Amino acid sequence: MLIPNTDFFMPIIAPSLLSADFLNLEKECNMLNASEADWYHLDVMDGRFVPNISFGPMLVEFFRKATTRVCDVHLMIEEPGNFAEQFKNAGADNLSVHLEACPHLHRNIQQIKSLGMKAGVAINPHTPVAALNDILADIDLVCMMSVNPGFGGQKFIPFTLEKIKQLRKMIDERGLKVQIEIDGGVTLENAPSIIAAGADVLVAGNTVFKSTDPKGTIAQLKSLK
Ligand code: DX5
Ligand code: ZN
């Protein structure tokens, strides 16, 4: 993200609560609220689109009460249109749906926007960036998966770096304001090259929550250029 009237870039940091300690969620939220984290990244899984089940709107509602930060909801579910309203009511600010789960993607995006949320499209590692061509002008965010969705703590898939560059070019050439969010396997070591490739938003689960100093790790990610 470019800070207005400067050339100063600062990445948006979106810790993924999937890696948080669910027995101590209040503590985890207090830590995030006292940190430089910009967004809460909330991963919703249905056991159908991905081989794992996480949580749904009920938990998003609790996170909404716990923070004033942006609630960035990543739906890894089939037929997300059936749930968009529930996530709006739960307090989601951003709602991302998977391109691979949406035969009527344009309709899903219009629905999300008409509910007053920012609309995101998530793509799996094997989905080409070109598949976004005809939806790009309608969306606020691309959540580019750099692991196969379903689990935290996986290794970053290197070829997705090239996809970030392609998407950055596509967005800039058309003068669009779509944000690029990178999701999966982001570490302090690979984050600089992810930013250099053109990412605006870094999702980080394990890197933040399994660190001995989560708040310090968020500050380190935030200071990368
Ligand atoms: C994976 C999720 C990610 C994940 C990121 O399906 O979408 O948001 O929790 O966790 P790390 O940063 O540990 O890969
Ligand atoms: Zn995610």
C-alpha cells in the first residue's frame, strides 16, 4: 500500500487467526489489537471445497466484537452465495470467495458489494492469473494462495512469486486499485521478495502465532519494504 502523497510503501499485515491459540482467543485478540496488525484474516472452511473444517459466522461475530481492525474473511467453501449475508451480519468487512468454487462469480461479487462489503476473489496456486481478467475491474482484492488451501503452517510454493508479478502488471496497466493479498507460507525470510513482486497484503498464520514474540514479529513484517 502506498501512503498518500509519499513514495512510502508499507505492507498491510493480516495475521491468520487459524494459527491462534483457541483456548486463549481473548489474549490473542488483545495481542493483535496492541500490535501493528492491520487486518484479522479469518479462514472459513467447509470440509468440501477444502479437506478441513474451521469455523463459521458465529466466531467471526466474536472477533468483530473483539476488534476495530478490518475483518478480512476468506471463504474456502462451496456455494458461498448462500452465506454472504450471514457473514455481513457477523461483521465481515472484506469477503473473499474462491474462483474455483463459483461458476457464477460475477453474481457472487455483485452480491457481496451490494451487501456493503469489499469483494475479494481467491485463487488456488494452479489457477492462472489470466482467469481474473474479466472480473478484475469489479473487485477490491485478490487473495492469491501460495499454498494449497486447507491448512496453516505449509510451505510457500515458489512459482506463485511469478504470478504476483503477472497480477501486479495486469492491475497497474489497467490503472486499477485492486489489492494483492498473499496467503500461505509467508515468513520473515520470504516476505521481502513477495513485497518486491508486488504484494500489498501479507497474511501470516504460523509465522506470527508460533513465534516467541508475535507482536514483535508483526512489527518486523510491517517494517519490510
Ligand atoms: C490456508 C489459509 C491461510 C493459512 C495461512 O488455507 O487460507 O490463511 O491459515 O497460514 P500460514 O501463514 O501458517 O501458512
Ligand atoms: Zn486464508
